[in-house]
Amino acid sequence: MPRSNRPRRNASAARSNKWADAVPELDLERSRAGIARRESAPDGDWMVRTMTARKAEKQYICPGCSTAIMPGIAHLVVWSDSHLFGEAAGLAERRHWHTNCWTSRTYRYR
């Protein structure tokens, strides 16, 4: 006997499926922000976190170019992961950098 290609469930059972409900839209900007990544460079190990334009609410001075990072400008928050006095001291000395200033900084060889 040939196989039937009809669905075996009735239509009302398909509508009550919990997986068929609407899924909320994923906010990519929110999901990328707040997750620190580790970067290793000749000047040490660094923790780098992206600060989105929506979350940037204060004005900071970029140590790379000595100009202001205005509120509403996306930038990076950087702190030392290999600080001499530990992780807490490195986190306390975190700095806000322009993204381009951080990627094009010159390394200081000691």
C-alpha cells in the first residue's frame, strides 16, 4: 500500500504548538555590548569591551589622541588584564578609547 503524504495531526493541534509562537526580535547591538574580550599585545594583556553609541552617556578623554569622546559616540573601554597589583587595580584604571586610536596605537617596548 502506498504511503500517505497527509499530515496525521488535525489543524487545531498544529495551532497550539508552543514552538509556533512569535519569537521576540534579537537586538544585535545589545547582545554585542558588555562582553569583554581579551587581547594580547607586546605592551601586555588587555580586556576590551565595546561601548555602543546608545550606552555612551558621558564624555571621556581618549588617551590615544587626547581629544574628547562625546556622548553618543561608540568607543572601547580598555583595562589591563596583567596589572602589577591584580585584576581589581587594572579594572579601576580602565580607560575609554576611540576604536581607531586603540587599533592604531604604537606599542611601547620596555
